[in-house]
Amino acid sequence: MRYRITVAPPWFYSQVRFPEVCCPVTARIDSMKGGSYLHVGDQYNIDTLRAERIHITNNLRENSYYYFRPDYLEYQADTLHEPYRIELRMITAPGIPQAAMQPYRNGDIIVQLTNPLGGEVDSTEINGIKVRYQQPLKLRPKILAGLLTLASGKETRVSEINATLNRFSKLGVFRYVNMSVTPLDSLRGADSLNMVISAAFEAPMDAELEADVVSKSNSYIGPGISFGLRHRNFLRGGEQFSVQANASYEWQTGNTGSQLNRSRINSYEFGLNASLVVPRLLAPKFIPRSTKYEARTIFQLGASLMNRPQFFSMFSANGSLTYDFRSDAASSHSFTPFRLTYNNVFRKTQEFQDLLDRLTYLSRSFENQLIPAMAYTYTFDKYLGRKRRDRIIWQTTATEAGNIVDGLAALGGGGHRPRKIFGIAYSQFVKATTEFKYYRALGTKNTLVGRLYAGAGHPYGNSDVLPYSEQFYVGRANSIRAFTIRSLGPGSFRAREEDNNGYFDQTGDFKVEANVEYRFNLIADLYGALFVDTGNIWLLEKDPERPGGKLDGRKFFDQLALGTGAGLRYDLNYLVIRADLGIGIHAPYDTGKSGYYNMPRFKDSLGFHLAIGYPF
């Protein structure tokens, strides 16, 4: 069967005319001809016609014509003079309300604030704006003044109205924010618009409690609990102060044969973290303090105690200062000028000490140390295309540690390395990571997702190796799902099967990872997924204790682990429960089996993961 499709030739504009100038509104429309989307010679396009009406309306509403709407503009098209040529004329629609043709100024502006528990009503005035509130006033007057971009007597501009509403909403202390403007039927020739902003405070305190049970691939199982308190208006300026305590407890369900591993109840971890989030930048002048986009200053302090009876006990403390802000709608920045981490391994078992004595690099990773670091992260997140079916996210992070401290130590006379402050050695390294994600909507409920990740770290100066917490690893529910966590690399290196501590070796200085996943709807909120994962980690310097671990361009592709698989996702909008079954295709190490598919047995190539949230 054959079909013949004939596409009619397109039509083009031979003339574009704007409304005749007869009043201030049409005069302003005429002044916008230079920035019009419509030009003689362009192809006829209904989307362009619609965009031009919106463009003109937005301009008018930004210049005092608050009640003007796009449907107050119409088009007339004459197609009789010349084939495939259109004489286009824009006109104002008949019957436009007089209020839409009139410019306005801001009249009385009133802010009404209500508290969750009520209170006696009082009032004050801030910059000429009356504020009615239920006592006590839960915002400092200076903060409240910073939320208001409107002023009585000024020309009414939609951008200023939206900016005020956005500032109220972004503060994070209100349950809702509404604005009412003088209705059309009440104007009666008036030239000013009265505005009332109504905002209701949220309850100041909230708490959350989470509990779970974790089962790990190394035969450990145990409960975990987390309890958090948050005050959403800590200093009466929208500051959020939160404290979170967490604890986990694990025991080993199997017997590996090692005398040390026969203890049943041993492993636990406690942590306490506090943070203060200020909804504005308390920043140096070189960081732009734009109020158009959300900005935050974050102070954080934390401490944790980790006990691994078969290996070590470690105390960690950390603190940081971070600035989060946006430079435009798609670009966000996170700058951490100060982050200090202190790790103190105060107990080591003999078996773990023997391991450290055998693996020199690991011994240096677990020394007591300070990590004074500075970091910067740039994130680009944007939807593309007219229908916004494509989305790209690109995030890059650069971290340096110890350079400022090392420079001060050198000025103070230096000394033999490793140099120390307060009697503790400090780390010195640079590290960079970059991640690119692409989302393509295929229909209304199907999505194709691609991800590429790369990262590298280099110790120098006061450090021979990266701190263990800064080293890379692969394998897990959000990585190469056919392999368990820390079971791959570096390079073609493989830990001895009889070595119960082998997973400590599976870290590196360089990492590459790529994933492709097709997500499709099965029924209602249940989705399926098909995926392919690949990647590995490598060392940048040769290590005789981990042969085959150094990055070698000639062997790069052979040393990429490859896995595929399928999964299910139950998407509740606020929560995604995910189950993935990974199937190993290629392991980067010698498995004793030749060919690219070198998995010894199919059942040993399976990796099952139950997780919360999408992998990327």
C-alpha cells in the first residue's frame, strides 16, 4: 500500500501593521515595534502570533496598565492580494474595559500577618506601609522592610508585585501568602490600586523521627534511628536552626571463620549535627547579593563516634560555612570558604593494625588528621525546547585542602613534613568532580536518562595519599548496580577472596562512570526501568600493593566494568521506592574465564538493591 502526502507551501508576511495610534495604550504598543517578533518576510506561525500578544501585554502591565490582557489584542489577515502572502494587522479588540486602557499607581498598601495561635491585633508602619499583626510580631522590622518592594504613589509594576510575593514566600516562615488588588468593579475612574498582602505564619517548630533497618552485603544487619528538631524562624528573620541526632547499631549474622569476627554485637555509630540557615548572603562584596533569586548562608557543626570492633574506633568533628546563591534561573553556586574536618582513630585492633602495616597507603589514610578545605560547586539546570521535554543538569565541584594552612606554616618557619598544627598533621590535596545528566521525555510518562561522571584527586605537599573519606569507589544502588559497594578496582586489581578486609583496598584517585536508563510506566504509579551501567576507579600513581590499579590509557576500556539490569519504581511523588536487579556482563579483573562476558557463574553476577529515590 502506498500513500502520497502533499504539503502545502507556507505563507509569509508581506506586511505587518500595528494598531493605529489613538490613545496612550496604542502609542506604547507602537513604540514596541522595534522589538516585535513579527517581521515582513517571516513565515506565518500561530505560536509567534500568540507570543507577540503576550510580549506586548507583559510590557504594558510592567508600565502601569495592570488590567491589560492578551485577548484584548486581535489580528486581521488579508490573503487575497498575493498568493501565499499575508497582510497582517493587529488591532485592539472591541469592548475593552476602560480600566484596562488606564495606567495606575500604587494606592494604600497594607500587610496583614496572622499567627498560628492567634493573638491581640496591633499595627505599625514600615516605610509608609501599614502592617497589621497579631502580637507578638514574629519578624524583625528590618527584615519585613526588606520583603517589601512596593511603595505608595509609585507606578504599578507587575515585576515589583511579584518580587514582593516571592520574597515573602522564599523566607520560609509563612504557610501561605496572598495579595488582593482593588477589583475592577470598585475602581470607578480611580487612578490608584489599593493592595492587601495577607500572610499566615507556620508553626515555628517541627520535629521528625526516622527509623530503618539496614542489611549490608558484608553480612551486617541492624537498626538505625534519626531524630531532628527545626526552628524555622530562629532569630525572627527566617533563620532555620536545626539539630539532628542519629544512631545506628549493627551485628554480624554470619561467621567468616575469623576469631575476631565471631563477636555478635559490636558495631555502632552516633552522630550529632547542628545547622543554621540564614535566608540571605552574609557574604563578602564579590558575591552578588541579588534578591531576585534564593540565596542562603549556612553554618554547620557536627560530631560523630564510630565503632567498628573488628577494625577501629574513630571520633570525627566537622564545621563549615557555605554560601548558596543563584546568578540566573539556570545557574546556581555553592561556595564553601571554610570547612574543617578532624578525624581521630583512637583505637585499632591488632588485625586492623596488621592490615595497616601491610598496606602503607591505607595506614596513611587512617592517621589522625585535620582536613582544612575550601570548595566551590557550579550547577547548571535547565529545561530545553519549546515543550520543555529535554532537561540537562551539569554539576562541577572543585575542592582544595591545606594550601592556606601550609602557606601560613611555611611563613612560620615550616619544619619537616608532615607539618602539623596543634600537634596534628593536616591534609593537602586538590580534587575535582564533574557530572552531566540528560533527561529526555518520551511521551507523557516515559523518560530516557543518561549520566556521565568523572572525578580525580591529587595529594601533594603535606600528604602522600588522599584522606580515606575523599577517595573514590564504585558499585552500589546509585552506581554500577551489578556489583556491590567497594567491590571493583582500582583498575584490574582484585582483593583476595580470603581477605575479609579486602574492601578497604577498593578505592582510587580517579573515577569514571556512565549510566543509561529507560524509565517507562507500567500501571498507575508503578514504573519499570531498563539500564546499563559502566565505570571503574584507578590510581594515578603505581602501587605495588595493588597491581594493575594504575590508570593506563591502553587498557582503559578493558578495565571498565559493565552491567545491565531491570528494576521497578513505585512513585508516590513525595517518595520513590526502588528495586533494581543488576546483571554483571564484564568484570575488569581476571575471573578465570576468557571473552568479554567473563562472569564465572550467572547467579554470582546478580546484584539486588532496594533503595529510596531515583539513582540519578
